[in-house]
Amino acid sequence: MNLIERFINYTKFDTQSSEESQTVPSTPEKQMAFARYLKEELENEGLDDVEMDEMGYVYATLPSNIKKEVPTIGFIAHYDTSPDCSGANIKARIVENYDGGDIVLSEGIVSSPAKFPELLQHKGEDLIVTDGTTLLGADDKAGISEIIQAMVWLKEHPEVKHGRIRVAFNPDEEIGMGAHHFDVEKFGCEWAYTIDGGDLGDLEYENFNAAGAKVTIKGVSVHPGYAKGKMLNANIIAMEFANMMPADERPETTEGYEGFYHLLHIDSGIECAKLSYIIRDHDRQKFEDRKIFIKKVGDQLNEKYGEGTVTVDVNDQYYNMKEKIDPQMHVIDIVLHAMQECDVPPRVEPIRGGTDGAQLSFKGLPCPNIFAGGVNFHGPYEFVSCQVMEKAMNTIIKICEITAEYND
Ligand SMILES: [Zn+2]
């Protein structure tokens, strides 16, 4: 099987995850069926230690083919697809030698470079598209096929030397639960890469530090006709609180490395108001300062309206993986070197969000994210270039090769 056949096979499985579910994986019928298929495929391809746990995490090993000690590294991809768009009955189709014009996905549904200028960067390539009614699932089944195909290639080319390589495929990344039950100890790698980035050259190892803040405001209700000097209207204090937060530090006014406070939700009445915020910043110190600031706003309102009127509870959610990568920059240098060898121009950008890799990094497995090739994910205009997938696979192979020479 070649890389593209393998990927198109995977798209036939509906592996959509669900935010509403309490089980692991969130959609057992869908995701476990695919996990079992993957396990079988890895066994058929002759990988070692192939196992699948009861939550659908699949692990396998490509043994070292050299005598000397080299670090064990890993590659990880997720097999669930986004709850935002249907992943059932995906009809993947290859548009060969894309001419740079409109692509008719099916009657009345057109993928156009006027709307998606990214298409133009793939003129002359072969693009895998949908029929416009489902997502494609290149996020992240492209990553899975690239990893497996790279392992198969390495098995078939014993002249290329590499250390022990581990691979893992997990459920429920799209609902933020992919790293939760990942067994870092069993995986046993010094570092790893998620192959879950977007277009050619994507390399990510910086993400937000993240916290959530719950603001509770207690009011005093009195008949409005007799309220003078007595009523404390939690609605009004909630608005005052929101107005004391900086207007130029919101998601809609920031980009790049700029952090923000984001008001997610207000639930408000005269007697009680609840505001829910998320706080984000790449810089750890600025992140800590933001948490102090939002508490200070609460303190100021308490001075004005009385102690106990406003309480602010802040909870950390996740941290910037850069903190864990910085002391081990070889993890990045190896990728940059591999990309150069594979003629891939690197695109290094900070993520304005979190990744599974960030959680794994804080569980002790430094884990940057590398491109898998998918574009426009989570929707029906998702596509992936065959040539970009090929380059992702080659980059994985090169990383294995370079890591084997790393200590020389
Ligand atoms: Zn993904």
C-alpha cells in the first residue's frame, strides 16, 4: 500500500469524537473500530510491541537497527475527527495536477481560491478533497498515514540507520482529551513529535499559558420603589467589572504573542452575577501578572461595595510547552535540519491555543508539533496535497536518521 491509498482507506472510517460524552473514547463504537483496524495494520506491517489499551490508545515500536545507544524518540497522531463537522461517508477524491482554479466538490459546492487563497500554493500538485458534505479527516489521519508509511519505508531500507522508534495513535484530541490518558511512561521516549500541524513546513513549539477565572458577584435585592441606598445590583457591578478589564486585550483585538482576557459567559441577576473568563499569554510572567490583575479588579470593587461582594477564583489550565523545549533545543534543531534536507521551508509560529503536545510536554515528554499537510480543517473544504504528505513522511524518516547521528 502506498501513502495515499493508506490515507484514503482511513477516511472511510467515521471517527468523529463528541464533547457531550463521558466515556473514553468519547465515541467508542466509532473510534474503537478504527483503533482495532490500526492495530491490525501495524501488526501486518511487522512492527513490534503492537498494543491497544481499553481506551483505544495504540502503541507500537520500530526496533533500532544499530548497535550504539541513541535516544528513543516517538511520533504521535490522533485518529478522531472534529465534532464540528460530519465525518460519516467521506468521499475522498484526488484532483490531479490542480490548475489553480475552482474545484467543484459536488453540484453547487465549490472550493475556490477566491475564498481559500491557500489553494494557490498547491498549483500543480495532486489534492485530495471531499464531496463538500463532510470534512476530510486529514486532521489527523494524514499524520497517521505519514507516520506508518515512514516506519514501513525504514523497515524496507535497513541501510538507513536509526534508533528505537515508538509510534502512538490516540482518540479524542479534538475534544481536548487526547493527552489525558496517554501513557508517557509506557511510551518510553526521550522526546516525541505530534504530526498534527497544517500546511507544508508548520513547526510549533510555543503555545499559550492558560487559566480560567470565575467571578461571582453578590448583590442585595430590595423592592425598586424603596431601594435607595439599600440595593446592590449585581447586574450593574458585573458590567462595571467587565468595563475595568482592558478593552485592547481581548481575542478580537490581539494577535501573535499578544495575550488576552476573554469574557466567555455572563449569567446575571440582581442578587447574583457570574462571569466566566479565560486568560491567555505566551509569556509566563505576563500570564502570572494577568491573574493578579483580574483579582485586583475584584479587590477594588470590594473596597467600593463591601468585602465579599466580588470573589475571583482563578484556575490554571495548561502551560506553554516552550518552557520544557527551551532546555532541549536539539528537539527543534533536529526537525529544522530534517526539513532542510527534505527541501521543506520551515514555518515556525506560536500557537494561539493549546495542543496535546503541550500537555505531554508537562507530563515529561517534550513534544513539538509538525505539519501533516491538512488545510481548512474541521469543515467540508478541508483538503490535503499528496506532495505535502510525501514531504511530511520524508521529514519523519530524516528525523529518525539525524537522531541516530545526534551524539556523534
Ligand atoms: Zn488535529
